[in-house]
Amino acid sequence: MEYIGAVQAAVTAAEFDREPSTAELDAIELEMPVITAEVELLDAQIITLDRPASELDARRIRRAGRKVLAARRDLANQSAAVSMPGVGA
């Protein structure tokens, strides 16, 4: 019988047990407005799961959807400005 404990230790990476790096935290911080807007849209959609959507619910979902699109647009514009300094703006 072959002992696989040592093989398993070599295969199991300790990388998964680490904290996020500064670059990863910065990326999350940059995407936070999009994440927040998507959570707001999801909340608005969840409200309508157990009952028919009223006009107020429909407006809430449309507003949250527009907020998601605006946040994604702003993120894309920020990313483009960072990747191409001196162009545009």
C-alpha cells in the first residue's frame, strides 16, 4: 500500500489560505459601485418574486437597472483612462 499523505501535501497549495493582495483589494474597491448597484437591482427583483410587480416595483427595477448601467459605464471609462493615459479627457 502506498502512503499518499506526502503526495497530498505537495498537491495542496497554501495559496488558497492567503489574504487578498493590495492589488486585489484595489480592484474590488474600484468595482464597488458596480457591485452595490447590482445588489440593489437584485434586491428590487427579489421583492417581486412572491407577488405581482406593482408600478412602484417596476420603477424601482428600472431605476436600479439604469444605476447598474451607469456604474458599469463609469467603471469602463475609468479603466480606459487608466490604460491610455494622456488620451481623451
